[in-house]
Amino acid sequence: MIALPGNPTTGYGWEIDDEPLMLQRADGLDYRPSSGLIGSGGTFYFRYEAVKSGTGRLELAYRRPWEVVPPQQTFSISVTVE
């Protein structure tokens, strides 16, 4: 599981830019607000299951989907499944 901070009320969200083939996205909680206050941020969750051996890179970008500019933030991790 990967947990990344964010605030969807600003229009930003974490999107997957690249996913290694040995991982499969698992169902589960996608976002949890940190409080009940309107406009507050929270945490985006990405859950994965290993489906085969291999090495790859998981890359995510924090952006507004309608904007054509570089993402505000990026997250990248190297993944090895044995």
C-alpha cells in the first residue's frame, strides 16, 4: 500500500503515470479525509498485489487532470517482486 497526502477539494489528485506489469491494483479505500472540515486535506491510498516476479518502477503524479502543465509533485518507487 502507498499512502500519499493530498487535497481533492483543490482539484488536485494523484494519478498513475507508470505501473509495473508485475503489480495489479487491488480494490480498497482510495481516499480518506483527515477531518470532517470542508476543504481539509487527507490521504490518497493505492493498494497493489504482486501477480508475478519482476522489477519495475511505480510512478505517480499529483496534478489537476484538466491542466497541461508539469505535475505539482511526483512520487516514484522501484519495486522488486521475487
